Amino acid sequence: MMKPSDKILFEALVYAGAITKERLQEFLKVVQASDEGLDAYLMRNGLVTKQQILGALQKTYKIETVDLASLSIEQPVIDRIPVKFAWYYRFMPVRFDGKIMMIAVSAPLDVKLQDEIRLHLGLQPKVLLTCEKDILDALKKYYGFAADMIDRILTKEPQRKVSDDDTHDHRVEEIDQKGTDASVAKLVNQIILEAYRKRATDIHIEPYRDKVRFRYRIDGALVDAQLPADVKHFTAAIISRIKIMANLSIVEKRTPQDGSAIVKTQEQTLDLRISTIPTPQGESIVVRILPTKVMKFKLEDLGLDNDNLDIFQMLIHKPHGVIFVTGPTGSGKTTTLYACLHEINSVERKIITIEDPVEYEMENITQIQVNPKTGLTFAAGLRSVLRHDPDIIMVGEVRDLETAEIAIRTALTGHLVFSTLHTNDAPSGVTRLIEMKIEPYLISSSIEGFVAQRLVRVICQNCKEEVPCPPQLKEEIAADLAIDNLSRIRAFQGKGCDRCNGTGYYGRTAIYEILVMNDDIRHAVFQGVHAETIKKIAVANGMRTLRQDGWRRVLQGITTPEEVMNVTSREQVPAVKSLEQAVLPMKPPISAKAPTSFQKNTVRLISRSELDDKKQDGRVYPRVDQKLNVLYRIFQSDPDVLVVHAKDIEYATTTRNISAGGVVIDSEKPLPVGSVIEIRIYFDDQKKESLECLAKVCRVEKEKDVERYHVVAYFLDISSADRNKLAQLVSQKMQSISNKK
């Protein structure tokens, strides 16, 4: 059945010629199936503007109209009209003139409302016309969200407890279903539904001594939910209801709990991730709101400009390697990874993800959620994934040495791996991995790039305006972007409107810092230099920093300078063209001479002097002369390099010396520098105990007057246990030598 307000608006729009009768009838069918008003539906879909609606109403009914959003209603006016009365009859008191009360309504012909005001309030109403949506928004703003529901609960059942009828452990509840009875369950539904409609990603419920605070996180910033103060009487009941929805214990209030629930709106089903922590004044709850519909992200939708988009496309179409997306929690790393997977998803590729939690469902991708309680960690899941013949793997986060080692081993064996790190910028990703005890040579040989990102709020296009830019800020932007004409630098901001809830922002976009691992940077990583030095080299090679990318968004009118300064730090990064121009290294070089790329159809031979221990004081692991039996075979070789050993053929030899980081073996022919070998080292002559791993050839030297070569290789995917065993073996040998002396 058509609501009176919808019928009045229908007639007004047809009479004013704002929209055809046939189209309006189609829209009415859609509106009648939901709780949304016709005016809200038309404005939300951009079919008509608020000014067109108000103009049509005034033209048709010859009654003065009012824009409630632009009015400021005084508190004495609100206090004089009971919340229950205003909510029930759907009107908004505007002001008083003696005994005359100006009221904003959407149905001017409602005689019953005017009679009720005269009878119960003793006032003479004067009707002003407005949109139904504006009335509902004003009621929430001035009386508080869900004030009517809270008032009815207080009036009927002031000490009502949550009953068993309100508890459904595994039921999918329709939170926007209409109902006439007032209950805490319906109050919770309203809180969740309002958060979803306001585009909130989280709901925060924080109890204090004399009040409770409800806040929504919208576009990354927390805003007050505008619930009336009386909601504090239902704090315990609201928390119990949410815990019951998530199948958590309502008795246990002393320890943190985590759970999930599923609710349904008319638009889609929502996945709620619920977390509780105890506080002196009661439990505090955060509800994360995630849509369960299959998400299709695109790189173009992330806010990448053409330059960064091209770099991204190049990285994600690499045949193998690791790509890390870095940034703090809530910086959009997972969304970026989903966009990368969506871009390269195809029938020919097997893609598996390991996440904590699985935030969005994606088509044709196998998604795994870690569960530490059952032993399914990132590392354990990654080991199992390798048995499922994947082409591309996404690891939600590299948190420890074991996960990092397996991810790098996976990349070295021909897989493309995506993952995330918590670092402040892209070059710091190198430092973070080294702090995890990952060897620099592994980082330089397996990782293709680090992508740092931050989220900044987008200026609301409905109230966007240009603002003066301070001279000092102009000079900083000009210096960072190498702009010589300060007049080109302009800044914008949002004034605040209904669409953006008065914040001036609507939505978020990302700014990026993309570090591609080229030869200069790999050499710097191998030498173990500071992250700041790596950043300087990257900038010299064309990398744009986070702040520089943010300034570009400011000049484009996408965001404000305040947003960029809030998420990035001011930096002075003078460009250097090579490692030799960089500042002090983080530690002495690992080798006296870093490996260079192998020339086509040649074998690079290293003199004996370069293997002299006296020149290896900077070595990470001590090395001793030790003869151990070895089996090896070529695992992977550069096609442009002359391959002197055939693949799939095992060769037996012995070691010359060994350390926990690498080995020197004898060979009848020179192995190509840069090739990967599969090596098995036996600890005893009976070959009962051994280790097996991949190693990369970094140097080759020829013995004098003999057709024999010494091949120096460093371990790639050796386990921590085997590395410790080798370190212990070397230590014992060195102790033995020392005792003999």
C-alpha cells in the first residue's frame, strides 16, 4: 500500500513535470517492497534533487517548504515535544511563535496530526512541507538515533532483561525487518543497520562510569552514533544480545572473546566479526562489518595514476617472486591484494589464499582461513598449499621467520607470492625481513617489489570548494614535486553537507610508494645497507614517495593537505645514482665483492685471493675447511647462460669448506653463476644424517694447472633447524682447531 507521503510526492512530481508518471510508477513498485521512502530512493539514485522535490511540493500545494538540513533547531524546541509523539507522527518541530508551533511534515493533508497537536499539546500547528528523509534525519540528529525505540522500552519494560526468545545462535537475522514491538534485540538491529547505511566499517561500544559511548568508523574516522543518553540503561543487555548473536559466552566477562555472526538486509548479507575486551566499567565491544557478496576489485578503482598503474601491472605479471604490500593496520593492504588477484585471475591459473580472516569472497579462488586453535597457522597452511599445485599464492601476512622462509622458498621454486608486512614505508620492508633473520641474499634474489600504501579521505564532491593555501605549505609541495610555479598549487576542502554528514569527506582512496627491485637495489640489499639508503637509491631510479603521491592527489583536488600530512611524514630524500654515493652501510659487506650478473655464454671465474678468509671479516657466518660428501643437480638455470651441466643428473662431490650460510664444493666443470642447484650434504660417511635444500651459485674459481673448479653457493631455503645444525658443526670444528693450537 502506498504511504501518504509517497502519494503526495508522486502527485507533486507529476504535476510539476519533474518526472513522468510511468517512470514514477516503476519506482513506486520498488519502494513499496522496502521501508525506504520515495523521496529517499529518488535522491539516492540521482533521479531528482532535493530542490526539485521541494519546488514541486510548493508548486502543487501552495504551502511554504523548508530545508531542515540547513536549519539549526534550538534545544528548548526539542525539549518541549516528547520524542514518542514526534516519532510516531513523523513530524519535526521547527520553532515556536507564542502558541503557534511551526512543524515540518511530508504529508500536509494529515488532519489527524494537527488535531492531536491541538488536543495533547495545546498548540496551534503551522505546517511546513519537506522531504520525509529530511524529517527522519532531523529526528535522529536532535532526539538521538533510536530514541523512539529506547523510549518505548523504558516506558513499557524499564527493567527488561534479554529473554530466550531473543536468542538465536545460528540464525541469519533480517535486521531491517519492520516490527511494532520494542525490544533490545530490535534496538541492536537498528544500531547495526544504521551503521551499514552510513557506510561504517566498525561499531565501537565503550562503557564508562556514568555513560556508554557508541561510535561508527566511517571513512577511517570515528564519529558519534548520536544515540540518546538513556541508552546507558541498556548497555549490559545490548552487549549480551551481541554476544549471543556471535555465539559467545554471556557469563564470561573477565577475558576477551572473539566471534562472528551473519545478519541480512534487503541489499545484501553482512558478516559481523565481533571482539570483546574487559574494562573496569564493563565489556567493550567492536563489531567489524563485512559484506559477504563476492567482491570484484579492480586496480583502476584503487586510485592509482597511470604511472603507478603501469608499475603495478608489470609487477603482478611477473612469472615468479614475492610482492609485499606494506603499511599499518587499516591501510587497505588486503583490498590491494584482492585487486591484484582479480586482475590476474583466469581459468589457466590456480590461485590459493591464506588469510586471517577471509574478508571478502572471490570467484574462482580457493580461500583458506587460518585457525591457530587447530594448528592451521600461516606457515602450516603455506606448506599444505604447495601440495595443491598452485600458480599464485596470497599469504595474508608474514609474521615470523618460518612463514617468511617458506614464502621465499615458494617464490624461488617458480611461484608468484603476494603478502603483507607492517612497515612505515616500502624500503623498510627490507629491514623488517632482516630483523626476522632472513638473509639479505635471499631478499635480493626472491623479492620483486615492495608497495607501501596509506588511505586518505576523499573530498565530498557535493560541497567541494577551493581554499587558500598557506605560502609555507606551497613551498613544501613545490620542493617535493619540483614545481617552479607556485601559482599552480591549489588546495580544496569540503564545506560539509548532508551527503557527507557534515565531515566534508566521502569515501577514501589510497596513495602509494612502489619500490621495484632493480639491480642497484638488489646490490644494496645484498650489501646490507640502511633502509634510508635504499630509499635514496629508489628515488634516484624514479620511485615516488608516499608524501609525493599524496601531494599529487592534493593538486588534483582529490584530498586535502591535512589528510596527506596525517598519514605521511615529512622527508628529505636526496637522490643518489649508485650505491657508492650512499651513506654508511648497516653492517660490513657480506662478501669482498658482490656478485654481478653472468654474461651470456661465459663463465665468470674468481681468483683464489677473493676466497681468502682474511678478506671475509664481514661474513655473517664463520666458515671452516671441512670435507663432507655431497650430491647435487642443476635445479634452475638462466636460459641465456651456457649450461655446462645437464638437468636431472646427480653429481657426487665433496665440500672444501662450509658455513651455516653457504658452501664451497669441488666440480669438474664450472657451474653458471646465478643458477640454482639442489644440494644434499651428508654429515657422516655412512650417509645416515643429511640436509637437503636449494643453493644459488654466486662465484666460481679455477684451480691452478688443474681442470677443476671451486663453486661457491649460498643456501636459499635451508630450514632453521638445519642452519643451526651446520652452525654447531662449524663451531665444534673451530673449537677443535683451536685446541690443537
